[in-house]
Amino acid sequence: AATETELKEKKARVEDAMHATRAAVEEGIVPGGGVAYIRALRALDNFTLDDADEQTGVNIVRRALEEPLRMIAQNAGHEGSIVVEKVKSNKNDNFGFNAQTEVYEDLVKAGVIDPAMVTRIAIQNAASIAGLMLTTEALVSEVPEKKKAAAPTPGGGEMEF
């Protein structure tokens, strides 16, 4: 590494890879790119509740499971909801959207994988937060602001400097 900052960044990447490998060895791997979360939605398909609050919690978890793939697609310049629906409709458990190549393919064969442990913990945390939101009297949230287009610069005429 040429600089101390570069050295720290490389060290952090090696540590991240080591932790991910350790987690993968411990619990296995799942397709990455948000596909494992989409496949987890199947567990909620037959999950209907009479209690409206509990059903709201299930719907929150359902939406949270779709969000990683939706954001990956949007960051790659694609419509997130279309990508989510295309992946959901495919029966191959490993089928997903490879944002790097912008191709739908078997993500495990393409090397796009996540440690199962990390995926499991993320799902558990989403369920925990949904429960917390339902039992909370009030919730403070930040409303995202829509960004306005920059105003055009006024014409400067023929100014000389």
C-alpha cells in the first residue's frame, strides 16, 4: 500500500472477507444479490392472521425482504419493482439479477453469494424491528425530501476578466 489510508482499507477488506468466509463455513451459503430474501417470502405466502396488527407486521417483513433486491436494481439503473417481480416469478432458487453484468442468471454459478448466517441474522432483525414498531406508541421517522433540479445559471453576457 502506498499510503496508510490505503493500507487500512486493504486490511479492512481482508478482515471482512475472513469474517464472511468464517460465517459461510459455519452455516453455508445462499444466492446473493437479495435473492435469498426473495425466496424467504415463500414462508410468508400461507401466513395469514386474523389480527390486523399482526398481519401488518407480516406485511412489513414482506416489504423489508424485497427491499435489498429493489435497491440493488435501482442502483444499477433498473426499475426495482420489475426486477423483484421477475426474480419472484422464476422457480430456480438461485436465479437472480447480477447487477455487475446486468444479466439475469444463476447467481451461485456466477459467484454472487452471501453467507447464510448473515442472511438469517438480517431476517431475524427485520422481524424484531417489525415487532418493535407494532408495540411502540409513537415512532419518529425522517421523511425523504425530493431533490429539486438545479436552477440554470443566468447568462453572464460578455464579461472579461
